[in-house]
Amino acid sequence: MAELLEIRWHGRGGQGAKTVALLFGEAALATGKYIQAFPEYGPERMGAPVQSFNRLCDDEITRHCQVTSPKIVVVLDETLIGQVDVTEGLQEDGSIIVNTTLSPGEMKDKLGLKSQKVYTVNASKIATECIKLDKPNTPMMGALVKVSDFLKLDGVIRDTEHKLKKKFAHKPEVIGGNLDSIKRAYEEVRGE
């Protein structure tokens, strides 16, 4: 079986953690990959901690359970650190991407990580400038595309544009802003 990539997304209700896991999964599906994309809800309210998951593989995925040992963790909201164990189960050779103004080294110290790679990007700033809302989900997808090297940026942009045109046909600025935010985060993500 080909290598299975498991990803866990951490966010708060209303930040788009579920939506971005679906968008990333569908972009992988469009390239012929097998995918799973699913959320896990706690209290269903705005601002409550939520998790979403992806499984991606070149072969059929036969595992149907929660992701407990992710290769990559994506944190949409830095304030979750300390409230939720965002590093739980992260593989020793795994990576974590955090929406923060801190450097990768500062975040690595804050998380107490040793062997895992840490990446940071100010996705909130990018979203505010590109989308005019602090919705860090699509910028974080751009950072994930760069860090994971599982998908090509142009394919993700193409597939995301297609999906957003269906939902926001009457708001081209939303479509353009989201696509710009993906590209910017792809370029601005920093790693240690």
C-alpha cells in the first residue's frame, strides 16, 4: 500500500476547519488520490474547539476511524494551544503548522517539541488583507500545500476556484480573495 497521509485540523467553530478539510480533500480527489475528510464536533457553537481530519493516499483507504497519529497537524487558532493538546499523537517525524505571529523556533519552544518540524504563518493577517475577514482556513490550506508537498499549488487553486465559483458566483471578490490568500500563505509559511 502507498503511504497514507493523515492530517488533523484544529480550529474554533466558525473558522472553517470543516470546510478546509473538505476543500483540501476534494482537491486531492481531483488529482486521482483516494481521500477521506471528516469533522469531529464538541459543543456545536461559534468559538468552541473543533477538529477535522483528512486521510489521503494513492491507493484505496480501508481505515475508517478517527485520526490518532497524524503526520501533519494544522492549527487555525493559536489560542487553542494550552486549551487543547494540539500535539497529541503527532508522529515523531511529523509536522505542525500554526497560525501565529511567532517564529517557528518560538512556537517549537512553546509547544515543547523536540523532533517534529514546526511551521508558522500569519494566516489571520493574510485572511484579513485578502478576504476582509479573519477566516484563516484557506490561507492555512496554502501553507499545508507547501509543507506537505502532497499536492501541487496550481491544482489546488484550480479546484478551489471551481468549488468557490459554485458557492460565491455573485461575489467574485470572495473567490479572488480566497485564492490570493492560498497563494500568499504558500509563499509566506516559514519552517524550522
